[in-house]
Amino acid sequence: MADGATRLFIPRDMAALALGADGVVAAVERETAKRGLALDIVRTGSRGLLWVEPMVEVETPHGRIAYGPVSARDVADLLDADMLNGGAHSLRLGRPEDIPFLAKQQRLTFARCGVIDPFSLEDYRAHGGMAGLERAAAMDAAAIIDEVKASGLRGRGGAGFPTWIKWDTVRKADADRKYIVCNADEGDSGTFADRLLTEGDPFTLIEGMTIAGLATGASKGFIYSRSEYPQAFEALQRALAVARRRGVLGASAAGSGKPFEIEARLGAGAYICGEETSLLESLEGKRALVRAKPPIPAIKGLFGKPTLVNNVLSFAAIPWIMANGGKAYADFGMGRSLGTLPVQLAGNVKRGGLIELAFGATLRAVVEEFGGGTLSGRPVRAVQVGGPLGAYFPERMLDIPLDYEAFAAAKGLLGHGGVVVFDDSVDLAKQARFAFEFCAVESCGKCTPCRIGATRGVETMDKVIAGVQTERNLNLVRDLCEIMTDGSLCAMGGLTPVPVMSAITHFPEDFSKGSRLSVAAE
């Protein structure tokens, strides 16, 4: 960094790149060179305000000032408006922490995203990073797990299983080798939290996995990332190299005296690899078929050894918990859903992005207060929560709190926190058909209820949509859903009925459009 140079923060996040962030960097470099201005450009991750990307921030004596969305053609005008000193402009958003979308959040896991240089360990430490690992390195394994237990953390990958139980099971397993596996195969529609974190704050994931290694006695970790996330994978590789050079990983991880290493692996685009046993098969170099349980991976997982499998967001919550205490984390949330949930808002919405909130906030607050309603300006008709296997909720049910038990009672699931908004032009019968089609395409094919049930579901929904014997075929759809729920080997087939049945239950009018044709056919 040149003496007296102004620091400018421009994201390298995939969404920002798609919207021209590299072009903005090139334009800034050209314009500042012409004007003889000293500038230090820091490439960060995204803060998650995706509708104003690329969001450019400038460091001023009064704090960082944000501008966005900035295009390459805006740069000269912004510099003319004294942007480097926080000058007024139509794109000026003010201090990021004062933007309502951010100010109303409770950012624990994502506090550093968009703030720091993702590959600077010094920057990471300056913003509270490594405090949790340093504390854990001085504790015994059982004490670390007790802290995780006190936090009430539940798996953020979808099942909501208490994290500490998995950790303790692996810790107590008797084996010559144990593994930590991070499921970063983020394939749910409308989700992007794993990508934001691995691109914008990869050391948080590395720190969380290393703490897990110390707690369970594992000496090797794997991060299984999506092939569709090339920037995220490259970011992980760079951050892992830094962590090795600086002693965070290695023969004595973070000075603990215990070995721990992490290797990043790239998947090949199979949605089914989000299922933990299928992922393990893929890591072993095999076809990604779901394994029968028991045994569970914590007893017999990767290469037949005890294996802890957690999601990116589960591991990423650990550094804050260890640095601040499990009880402090449990102060956020409600009931048995404690801590924060990184919600990812997408679909037909004005302000899509990452919203980290304490459990208990309502779905309506997410869609209306943060999202601003639909981008089309039409009324919200349906909101799908939990990815392609999640339920469709009608507008009248949006006051449901973000809580595992509340969603289960409403026959839905929080899943990975993806929220996709639809306006009143959506046809829920076609969405139900899509659920079956998605399952048919993405099924590993091992079990009959999933493999055949999804295919028959598509065929039967085509008849319903065409108005052929509507009620008879809807009853057949219900029977198929029951068989898939009760007989499928994993959640791929077992949860496909959730979006189908929620659509039939809450939007019955969309399934009777062809009733006149049905009568004629009969």
C-alpha cells in the first residue's frame, strides 16, 4: 500500500463479477492513473446486498462510505463528485452499517463478509478471527463440545440436528483415524450463503473445521465444493495455502500440539451429493449413491472411519461460539432454535441478498421489510422456503416465525435458509410438477420409491395440468407422495412430496383448472 493512498474496497464475489466488478476495477485504475491519485484497491467478498452490486466502498476519516450499484461508466463521474472523500452522488448509499438492510440484521457468522481482505490473515485477526481457535487450542476436547452444546447450535444444512451430538459421537469413537468433512455442495435453489462465505471469509470455515478437529480427534478434513462455484473453490485453495504457511494447519494446528490438515475437493454437479453419505461415496472416488443407515457416518463414514459431516454454516458458526461463549450465542433465537440463521432471499423480490437474523423473526419480515415485496410490483402469492424440497407457503401464512419446530408444525422445513418469492402469476400446479421432475433428474436411482415415484409423478401431474381425470389423478399423486415419503432411502425422495403436497393443500384452485376437460374425458 502506497503512503497516503486511499483504500477502495471492490468485491470479487461471483455475483459482483457477473455484474461487472472487474470492469469497475479496470476503470478505477485508468481514471486514477490519469488524475495522479494514489489508491489501494482491496478486493473483498460481498456484504450480501446483491441488488446494489457491485457495491464499492471508500475508506474515509469518518468510516467507510458505500456507493452502488457502480458500473465502469460511473467511475469518472464518481471521482468528479469526490467519491474518495465520501462526496455526494446519486449512487451514494452512506455508511454500510447504517443501510437499513444491514442495520436490522444480527450478523455473527457473516460479520466479516465484504469487510475484510479474504486472504489476509492479519485482516481476519484484526476483526476478531482466530480468537475462537486460540481458546479451543487450550481446552480439552470434551470442554470444546460442552461449549458447542451450551450454544444450542443445530445443523444449518437442513436437518436441524443438534451439532454437539455428532461431534461427541465422533470424539468417543475408537479408531486409528478420524475425518472432518464439510458439505459445501450448496445446490438448493435460491441459496448462496456457502458461496458468499467461502469467497468472502474463508478463514472462518477453516477455523471452524480446525476447532472441530481438535474436539473430535480428527487429523484430516475435506471441503467438498460445487463445480459450479469456481471462484469459491479458488478462494478456498488460496486461503488454505495461507493457513498452512502460517501454522494454522499442519503438524501442530494453531500451536495446539495436535495435527490437522484440510484439503478442498471439487464435485461434479450432482445435487444428490448434498446428502452426506452420497457425498462420502463421491469423495472416495465412487459413484454418488446414497448409503443405507445404520451405520451412521459418525461411526463408519469416509473410508470406513468415524467422520463428522457438517454444513459450511454449521462450521462457520463455531468460531464466534468459541470466542464469545456458547451461552452468548444461545441468547439469540427462540425455543429450541438458538443463534442466528443466514437467510438467502431470492426470486421475484426487489432486494435479494443475505439476511442473518436471530431465529424468531417472521417470514413476512424477510419478504416485505428486507425484500421490499416483489420486483414485478404484483402481490406476493407464494414463498418457497428450504430449497426445491421445501414447502410453498401462501401469503396468509407469512407470519410464521423462522423456527425449526414452527416450520415442522406447518409441514415445511427451513432447510439451508433459502427463500424464493413468487408473485400472483405463478402456477402452483406447474411448480408441483417441477418438484417431481427435479427429483427424477437428480435422483441417484438407488431406491425404487424415489427413482420410479418421481417419474410417475411427472406423468401424473401432466394429466392433472391437462385436465384429464383431475380428481382421480390427484389422488394418485397423493398416493405417490405417501410412498415416496415412507419408502425412500434418503431425503431426496422423502422430501419431494413436501412442495407437491403444500401446493395442493394451499393452492387447490391451481389443480382444478382443467375440471371441465376432466368431466368430458370421463
